[in-house]
Amino acid sequence: MTEFTDALVDVVAATETALLKLIPENEGPEAQIFQAMRYSAMAGGKRLRPFLVIASADLFNVSRLCSERVAAAIEMIHTYSLIHDDLPAMDDDDFRRGELTCHLKFDEATAILAGDALLTLAFEILAHSDTHNSAKIRADLVLEISRAVGARGMVGGQMLDLVGEQSVFGKPEITRLQRMKTGALINCSCQAGAILGDASETQRHLLNAYAHDIGLAFQIVDDLLDIDGDPDELGKATNKDIKAGKATFVSLLGVERARVQAEILINQAIKNTESFGAKGNLLRDLARFVIERHN
Amino acid sequence: MTEFTDALVDVVAATETALLKLIPENEGPEAQIFQAMRYSAMAGGKRLRPFLVIASADLFNVSRLCSERVAAAIEMIHTYSLIHDDLPAMDDDDFRRGELTCHLKFDEATAILAGDALLTLAFEILAHSDTHNSAKIRADLVLEISRAVGARGMVGGQMLDLVGEQSVFGKPEITRLQRMKTGALINCSCQAGAILGDASETQRHLLNAYAHDIGLAFQIVDDLLDIDGDPDELGKATNKDIKAGKATFVSLLGVERARVQAEILINQAIKNTESFGAKGNLLRDLARFVIERHN
């Protein structure tokens, strides 16, 4: 796994360099919006979605100059979703990755606007000719990603999470919630790599299946960590779902069956990368990493 | 002006038809996000920005099928900005156009998410091939509009409005605030029409100057209406700026000089449309409408 660990470190560094370069600075009285964007975007994290963009694009020999910009744009969208989800009117979280959430570090208005600005900046980056010289590819990226993160995807998933009577949710409803709230952005990270690489329909289907499986496995592992993870290592409180009376994969299946389910999904994901040969190594290693992680 | 009044009514109807068609419906437990999107998007308004998109695109004989989609996308962005600006953490407004604001009709979380979803949907529409068959034009629309409404434009303007010590703002600072907060979206509405019409650089400059002037005049008239408008006709409270101790064009210039300034701007705007000949009639009529309006 050394090669994989190196690749992970590389992606984190490249993503953070891109984020710092792409989030503008400003000395005006409104400077705090830029500070808040930067604070939340640079607050750590595994950079899973950037890794998926870059590893998927690598399958098709896409220039890293292109894939790193798209990776940063998708990470901005992920960051915006976390800022808004943490707000008092939503999940009301005080800490994220061991740091104060944006609305506590700054204030609520700044957090709302910084989230709005990160989402908007992501689309600006995707549409810019520096991202790819084909306008068709740029428009396709905007279309794919906006579909994934709107009301029928990520944002709708957050709505569902807030209003759904999760105590009565069964496995189909929990699966739908996961697909929308976290799966859609994970999925479109792989699809963004495929779009950059002008992948065939078959290749896009394989990446779709791969992302679908690791997204679900990622959520199951999250639910397991919420029960038996180390709050210090996680940088956030545990047992939140149980306290909130929320149904999760673990509350529905039990710890053992949930773990087995995650392993089945990871093996399926790995199978779907076989036709990419050695170029699929990073995606395969990532799949194993998803299930072995401790935070 | 009968022709103009008819045109205004037509644009309102076409925009509302497009909004209803483009904002999806859904029967899931998360349905309220779609209801909130629709509630705020359909809550009336002059549809000034759609009018500017369509009238600008008409200069270049763009199909209404294209310009009405772009008009609806820009109106969604305008609606999202109003929903977020009205939130308790921001301007904390209870009424908008005589109706309950989104967070009071629904709740704060739903309002935040409905705003997010409208912004995202706007970019989805712009990037979709139904909007234009040229991917270059679609990518250019996304780029132009995302720049206008991000942290260096509309959203930054709202931040400035919230944090700027407006009591000490002079005319240059108030002008910068207006350009960002309301001018940027008005401007890019005209530019969107020009992009759809593949306008020349000169034509784009003329439209830019036109939009710049009517945007500023629109704001001055807003400030005047805040002082001597009819709250019932406006559908919102008046004297808000004075109560908040905010500097405005009117507090800086006085009522009479502000009115003269608005008239100068409108005449300048009209001058900038001359080279479009009879095709520029709608834009000229709109400029006169901006200064004569009572709400």
C-alpha cells in the first residue's frame, strides 16, 4: 500500500494547492467571506472526492492540470454542503474535523454566504477554459455535477435527512437517503474523471457501479465508526445517530451484518475496475482503504 | 407604451411558465424542498432580469425557446439570493412582495436548502443542450453568470451590505456595494442575451454600459421608494434604510439630486441603445419604466 499512501498524500497536497490558488483573496470590508471560504476548504479532510476525480481521470491519461481543477471544484461543493449542513437551523454542529464549524468561527450569515460562494465558484472553475479546451466537456461537467448536487441529489438528500421520519425508515429508504446525500457527489466525482477522459459508455457504467458500491460502503463504515470509533481520531462526537434516534445501516442490520455488507460492496467495487487493468490500481486501493479507515 | 406593457406581461407569463416547467415536482418525504423552490420562484415580482435577458437576446434574433430558459435560470438565481438574504441570520425579513418569506412559510432549514437548490438548478439549465446547441455558448453562459453572482459579485455584495459600516460609507463605497449586490446580476442578464446572440465586442460593451446605468438608476429609485413609496403597493415595509442607519444614494445626495442623478443615468442608458435602432425599443422603454415605477 505504500504506493497508495503516497498517491493519497499527493492528492491532498495537489488539492490544497489548487484550493488556495482558486479561492481569491480580497482586502475589502467584505474580506471575511473569502477568509471563511478558505478556512472551511482548508480544514483538512481525506479529500476522498478529489482522489476519485483524479484517479478516474488518470485511467484515461487526462492531464493532471485539468483533473486537479475539477477535483478542487468538487471539493468546494463538498465543503459548501458541510458548511450549510452544520448550521444551527440544520444539524447544529460545533466541530468539524476537530475545528470550529464555519458559523462559530465566523458567524451564521458569513457561513451561509461562504457556502453559496463556494458552490458558485465551483461552477465558475468548471466552465473556465483552463479546465479543458473542449467547451463540450466543460458544459458536460457542469451538467453532470449540477444534477448530482441539486434537489434530486445531494441537497434533496439533506432535506430528506432533516424531515424524513428516520425512526421508521427501512433499508430501501436509508439506501435512497445515502444515494442522494453522499452517494451522488461520490458518483459524480468518478463521472467527472470519465467526462474529462472522454470515456466510453461501458467505462462510464463500470465507474458508476464502482462509485455506487464504495459510496454505500463508505456510509456503512461511517455508521460503524459512529458506534465504535474514537472521537479524538474522528475529530467529532460519536453515537450521534443513536442519540438522535436515527435509523442507520448498523441499527437496521446490526454491527456484524453491516460489516459483512460493506465487505461485499468493496469486493464488488474492485471487480468493476478489473477491465482497467493496472491503471485501476489506485481505485482498487482506495476501495480497500474505505473499509479499513479509522476516521 | 402599450407595446411595452404587452411585452412586460408576455415576459412575466413566459418566465412563470418556464419556472413551473423547470422546477421539478416530487412526492417523496423531501417534497417540501420543491414546494419551497416553487413558492419563492412564483411569488411574483417584476421579472426585470428575465426581461433584460429576453430583450437583449431579441436584439440578435435569438430563439425565445433559448432566451426564456436562460431568463428562468437567472430568475432562479435572483430568487435564491432573496431567500437567503431574508433569513434571520441576514436581513431577517418577514414579508417579500406581500407574502411570507420562505423561512416563515416553511422553516429555516428548508429555506436554506431551497435557495441552494435553485442556484444549482440554474446552472443545470444553463449547461443543458436544450438551452443552446453550441456547447461554447453554454459554457460561456455558466462562466459569465457564475462570475457575476459569486464572492466578487452578488454574494460578496450581500456580505459587504452586512458587514460594511455603512454609516461611514460615501458615494464610491455605496456605488461599489450596488454594483456587486444588485448591479452584477442585472448586468449579466444583458450579457447573457448577448452571449446567446453571439454579439460583437462593441455590442457587448454597449449593453454593459446600458445595464450599468439602469442598475444604478434602479437602486436610486429603490432608495427613493423606501422613503416616499406606499408600503401596500411595494409589498414590504418602508423607511428600512433610515431605521437601520444605512447610507444610501438618497441619504448622501438628498431626494432631489438623487432623482436628477437617476434621470441622467436613464438618458445615458437610452443613448447606449441607439445603435440597435428600432430593435432597441424594448430596452429603451424598460429604462423609462425603471425610473417611473412605483413598486
